[in-house]
Amino acid sequence: MFLCHHLAFLMSHKVFSCFGKYFCLHFEAFLLGTAPVYMAFLRFMGEADEASRFRYSLEVGGSGRRQVWQGVPRSIRDTHQSVRDSVDGLFVTRGLALFLSGGDRKELKLIVMGRIWKEH
């Protein structure tokens, strides 16, 4: 289980150790067409065949709401751009991100929580 607070920047990476392996959580802001969006996803620091043995979930929430993504981590060999372009992660629109941040809806204060587990 991991927790990242206040993801309010264009691109961020955090590295976590689970099951003796390393994973990298990415958080990125970009334009999807003309709409600003945020994306969070997990990459495994190793090969794709080993990454496929794991699963993860990411959750962003606030104001009594939550949005959840569950998937298989991508290998670090896949570029973050290829993961983003394949829409393989948790996407949050700017409007929803501001709503989940609460307050005056002018400042982005997202909390992303996640979990990693092994498939048997």
C-alpha cells in the first residue's frame, strides 16, 4: 500500500519497493486534444514477463467521491509516453481533479492511494 499527497505538478515519479521488487508510480499532466488531464500509472522496474505477475490499483478521491483504476504494471522498458498514449492508467480530467481537491476548486490537491499485489 502506498500513498502520495498533493500531486500538483506536471510530472512526478515515486519509487516503491514491494515483494523485494521496485515499482515506479508516475503522475503526469498533459493535454488530451484540448482538454487538460492527469494520469497516474505504475511501471515495474524490470522485464514485461515479470511485470505481468503483479497487479495494482490506484485510487483518487475527495468530496465523498472516488475513482479507481486496476491494472497490470507496465515494464520500465516501456516509455512513459507509450503508456500514456495507450491510455493504460488512471485518468482524471482537470474539472474532476479540482472537484476532488475540494475547497475553492482553484488549487489542485489530489491524494492518490494505491496497492500492489502478486497474482498466483
